[in-house]
Amino acid sequence: MNWLSTNFAPGSIMVFALGMLCAYLAGSVNFSILLFRLLGKGDPRSQFSGNPGVTNVFRQAGWTVAGLVLLLDVGRAAGVALAASHFLRVHLVPWAGFGLILGNHFPCFHKFKGGKGVANYLGFCAILLPMGTVLGVVTYLTVFAIFRIPFIASFGMLAVLAGFGLGHWWPDIPGIAAVIATTAAIVWFHRGNIASLSQRKQLPKV
């Protein structure tokens, strides 16, 4: 009871709820959609996979724009992680990452149709799990070099980030639950890719 009363007192709950809302709103700002509008390229969700993520941006606008989107996504996510670390209790910080990727996938500013949260989660973990992030990126590049399919490489990186996250917040139940929820959500966002792979359909390679 002391643990519950200390960590989930009314004031703490209000700060946590406000933090989740801010993380969601931050994630709801989709840089690829905004950049495409600025460049007069339409909506990145209208072509290829329909996902306004870095890979689909690369297919439509090349590495320069895709790289800029990646930097903006990672930078924004890192900012959310820093803010969460300052305002939230340690075991509640990873929930800000969950709010961030929910905003990225269901952006209230873009008709609730967004990306899959991979780049954002990478940027979020870069602040909290630097070693895991480095190994995650190495895993991504290695898996991508073998299969040339971005979502499979993303799953490899996600597995590394999840492992480091579970180890970092163990045995704090809220932190572990946040890592599991965020990982499960990103996997769920890729359910179309998983279905195509299970049906042996040709997945787009890069």
C-alpha cells in the first residue's frame, strides 16, 4: 500500500496523465507529412505502403528527405525522453514512449493515420538505453543487409531494445509493462507486413 500511495498519489497521477498527453501530442506531429506539403509533393500516405515513415519517404523523395525525417523523428523522441525523465518517476518514464508511438500511429493532427513508431521509439531509447540503442542499430543494419526488408530489420532492432528495456526497469512492474506494451504495439502496427510475409507475398525491398 505504501508503494501505491507514494507512486500513484493524486498529484503523481495528474503529472503522469499530463505527461502521457504531451507525449501523444508530440508524436502526433508527423514530419514527413508536413515536409511533403512544404515541398509540394502531396501526401506520403497516398503511395506505396501508405505509411508516412522513413522507408516510404525514401521511396518517394530520396535519401535527403528521408534522412531529414529520420533526424526530426529521432530528435523529437529524444526530447520527449528527456522531458519524461525530468518530470516523471523513473518507473513511469517508459510510458511516455508508449504515448509517443501511439501519437505517431494515430496522429490527431493528421486524421489518425500515421506511421509505425520505429524511428520514434529508437530516438526515445537513445536517451534512456544508449548501449541498447547502439546494438539495436547494429542489429538493424545486419538484418537489413541479409534480408533487405526494412520491417524485418526493424523487428531485430526492436527485440534488442525490448531486451535492454526489460533489463533496465526490472523488477519495476510499471516500467516492464510499458516496455512490453510499446513493443507489442509496434509489432501490431506491422500486422499487414506480417500477414504478407506469412502468405508468402512479395514484400518490397530497399
